[in-house]
Amino acid sequence: MVLLVPELSFLTGLSDVRNNWVVKEVTRAVMQSPQQHYKHLTSLLHRIRDSPEASQELERWGLRLDTDIHRTQGHTLPMERINLQRRSFFSGEELSWHKEVTKEVPIAVVSLNSWLLVYPQRLQQLASVLVGAMRSSCGSMGMQVAQPTAQKLQDDRVESYIRSIRCGLGSGENVQLLVCIIPTNRGDVYGAIKKLCCVQTPVPSQVISAQTLTGHPGKLRTVVQKILLQINCKLGGQLWGVDIPLKQLMVVGMDVHHSPSPGIRSVIGFVANSSPFVFPPPQLNHSLPMKIVVYRDGVSDSQLHTVLRYEVPQIQKSFQSFENYQPSLVVMVVQKQFGTSFYSLEGGEFTCVPPGTVLDHTITSSDWQDFFLLAHHSWQGCSIPTRYICMCNTANLSPEHLQRLTFKLCHLYWNWPGTIRVPAPCKYAHRLAALVGQVLHQEPSACLREQLFFL
């Protein structure tokens, strides 16, 4: 233990004011509009061309840089229909449906009848406001929220939280959910609560910082609505879905978390479903899937052959665990780390590319079957797509089918009512691997494996 004398300790680094200023300046420089980005890029290319030293160096390498970007033709996939329990709709151009999911009944709702609320005594008023907001906002979502079993803490020490939670969970009641309010975003308190609820005493948990609940009443309502959506998912509910016509389909997401600390092993997150319409499944199908599509994130170009030689055969070998079982397999590598940007040329001006844009020629690889897909709406800056590389396709799905399926799956991340940059299974796997690698440092309880406890 290291003890610091307060009178001899000084704050280092940037202050909050200076840090905010730096962040704003960096954001302004990075998040340029497509037209600004194009002008800066072509200006750099002209400077390289007009520099004798740079030109001589390129000639020595046998290279030549064009002074303009490459222009080609892509295509845009059709918009997807979003399905709720009583309504289906097509989202707008921005691909966001926050209003619909907070005012309509989701596909499946799990009511919150027995839950434990733990908070420091000095936050009692905030806890009352939270419970009131949850009970007043849940009706439009078709959800019922009962009064919680509240436990007030005398202080906000880690030991106080853990002792109170263990007492509440060990009371004999069937607690569906644990909700903890913590004063600030303290990593030690958050980590201790998650370790207890994910490993030792498995129960879905929601940790809320008091800072997120303070401010304008309109902000509180929005925060509470998002909390209710997360709680519904963690309890086994389903928010929305899209039409996926493939039958007996299982979709798998895999991602790896590499710890920056030496001596700590990397963690791979594996999330799968077997429902043709929503992710994750509403129930067990009691049958093995005949088509398995794996989206493998976190693979660089230098590791592609490793995936092909080792990971794909290992997946195929796992089918032998079942008698007379030979499903078709598709393995797609997902890559986000590259410098390719997309522009859309409209009326002589460069603008953001519309969501669903696919480019499967010209800039693709000659060694692999790959394509670029921009699935999300770019609120600011340039449109950066995601690259998908097909490593195995014994299902004989056409490139168009793979592109449509990938775009559909980008609609199904229930933590965000809109499309995201990668398929939802990859994002779920990323969240799971990050929770285990950063907080738990051990395998979560098998009792939670059918729930999205990691959201």
C-alpha cells in the first residue's frame, strides 16, 4: 500500500478545462467534412509531386502517386424493415429508430417484478427519482417495473457494496436484477460488483453512475429509457428484429481482447445465436443448425492464412462432436483498421456515403473474396467502411447474399437503436471479451450464458 500526504501531492497532466480544449481542437482537425478531407488530401499529393526530393525518392522505389483520388461506381443495398411486436417500419435516411423503440412494445418483454436496488444513503433522493422515472417510462415499452427492495449504505466503500449485495441476494428471494447507484465512475466499485454478479453470485446487474442521472429532466428520461432497454435485454427480452429468410441458420461473432498489461492472457469473446429473425434467440430450437456463419473480428492481413489453416479446420472438426452432423460453414473476417475512406460525389461536391453502400471491385484483393460495406450513418467526418473477407463458404452463398446478410446483422445491436459499423454478433463478442479481459479476469458463470449480461 502506498500512502500519499495530501499537502505534498500535486495534480499532474491536463486540467479538465485544458483537456476539453485539446479534445475539441483534435476533434475539429480529425472530423473534417468529405469536401475538406478531399482538399487536404489532394493538396498533400500536389506538394509531394512538386517536391524534387519526394519525387526522386518515389522514382527510386519505382512508385508514382496520382494527384487525385480514385473514382469508381459502387452500389447501395436496400433499406431493411425493422420489426417490433405490433409494428414494422422502414427507418429514415439516418438509420435511427430511437423514438419507435421507446414508444412501441418490443418483440419480447420481460417485466421486472423482483429487483434489488443498492445505493449510498446520501443518494437516496436520486434513487427515488430513478425508480419513479423507471416506473413512469416503462409503460410505453410494454414493460412493468415493480417497487424494488432498497438497501441504503452508510458510505460508498467497496466493502459496503459487496456486503449489502451479498446480504440482499442471499435473502432467499428470487432476485431478477441487481441495480447499483455509485457516486462516480469508480473502476474499483464497478469491478467488484461485476465480479460478484458475473462469477460468484450470478445475477444480471446494472451499475449506474450518479453523474448520468443528474442534469436536465429531459436528459434523465432519455437515460432511463436506455437503461430500461438494457434491462429488458439482460433479463432475456428482445427489442427489435429484421427479416432474415435463411432457415436453420446460426450466426457466430468472435473478437479478441488483448490486455496492455504484461502477463495477462488475451481473451476471446464467442457469441452465437440460432434464430433466423432476431439476435439472440427467443427460445431453443431443439435442432442443430444446418448453416453456420462466423464473423471473426480482430484479424490483420498477416493473420489471414493462420485463420484459414488453423481456425477454420478447428471449427469444422468441432462438428464431429455430433453424430452424422455436417453443416455448411461460412467464415468472414471483419477488418476495421485501415485508411480507406469513401466519398459520395453529388453535384460536384463530395458528401458522406449513404448507409448500405457496398464496393466489391477495383479496390478489393486479388487473393481473397472480399468487399467493403459502410453500414452506419456518418454523423460527422468521412465515411470509413468495414472490410469483409470470406475465408470459407461451403454454403455456396453468393456475394450478394453475404453482403445482404452482413448489412442485416448491422441492424441488430440492441444497445443502439440504429445501424453500427460491424455485425451485431461481433459487437456483442467485443463487449463480452472486454468485460472479461478488463474487469472479471476469469470466465463468467454458466448460469448467465443465455443472457446479454455484458451490455
